[in-house]
Amino acid sequence: MFKNLKIFLHQGKQFIPDVRTAKAPGVFRGRPVISTEAVDEKAFADTCPSGAIGTSPVSIDLGKCLFCGECERCFPNKVHFTDDTHLATNVRERLIIREGEDKPIEVDKDAVRPEIRGIFSRSLKLRQVSAGGDASCEAELNATGNVQFDLGRYGIEFAASPRHADGVLITGPISANMAKALELTYEACPEPRIVVLDGTDAISGGMFAGSPDLDRSFLDNHQVDLYIPGNPAHPLTVINGILDLTRK
């Protein structure tokens, strides 16, 4: 009983009445807000293990951020992570949060390919590819289909075969031994098809960026339609990101 009570106090009430407006329960770090307070910028940047913090002006790249919270612990007056789960966008530049800014991250509606909202607005099937992932993003994707989030109610599902899918959702930094398999999976999807990057590793390589064991050439050859940051990305971030991309 005490164990269950401890879990409840840590995680909060898990019931999600509306995924479009819900805040993540329990311990969660969402969109950061960076103040204009002057700090030692080099020392601030050095707190980040993945090089997500930029200087002059100070910024945090959510495509590289591990959401570890080390920067907030060391400089609590400089940065604060909110509980905002709406982090996904189709424009990579929008994942960079700069000091003095406090605005939501959104999908650029004008940059969405017409066929995405014309064909996939009511039904979307994705083939998920774990390209060297650590199973954290994969576990959260599994959670999108549980009774709390129920991604399927929006006509969005994960397909067992790429030939039944409308595109690929990639997790992991894209290891060299998965590069060819990822390309073949993408080619097996009928056109038009979309590409979704889920999690920090998929977006930038994360902690593995620059490793010779990665082969991220797939991203040089194909347009990315949606970036979903997180380490791992929360189910609310995944669901709302896909809905914002496909719904008018």
C-alpha cells in the first residue's frame, strides 16, 4: 500500500480527460523559458551534456536537449522548464528557445505539404522504426495506445507492415546497421508518405551525435514533416504533434 501511495504522490493522478488540453501529470519537463538575467554564459552552456545550450544570445535547442534538468538545477533563475507538452513542430528552427521568449511551439500551417492534410486528416497509419533506439521512446509510443491516451480514436495507428503505412516514425539516432533497413522501409510505404522524427536521438543524434557508428544520411535525402522533441517524448507531445500536423 505504501509503495502504491509513493507512486501516486510522485506521478500524480494519471487520468487524462482531454489530450488536447491536458497537462502532463507527475514529474515532467516541457518547454523551457529562459530569463534575461545575466549569467556566466560559458558556465551555463557547460552544464549541458549534449551541447544543446547556445550563447550570445542564450538558447536551448530542444532537438538536442536531453531534458535532464541540469541547467535548471545549476541556474534556477536563468531557466525554468514548464509543463507545456505541446513541443512538436514541422520547422526545425522552432525547436530553438531563446532567452526572453515565452511563446508556444507550433506547427507552421503554411509549411505543411497540402497532401498531408488532404489525405491523412482523418486516417493515418505509421510504420515505427527503431533505428538504434534505447526503448524509451518506443515505450512511450506504446503508451499512446493505452486507455489513457487512446491514439486510435483519432484514426491514427501504427502498422505492422510499411506497405500498409502512410509513412515512417523514426526513433533512435539511426545507427549505421539500421540505415539501409530504414531506407527500405520508407521505400516500401506507398506515396505520398511522411517522415516523423520522435525524440532527441532521432532529431539530432542526442548523446550519440557525431559517432562514427551512426549513418544519418537518410535525413539528408528525405524531407522531415514533423519533429517531436523529448527524451523520451511524452505521449501527449506525440499525439498533439501528429494531430497538429494532419488536422486543419
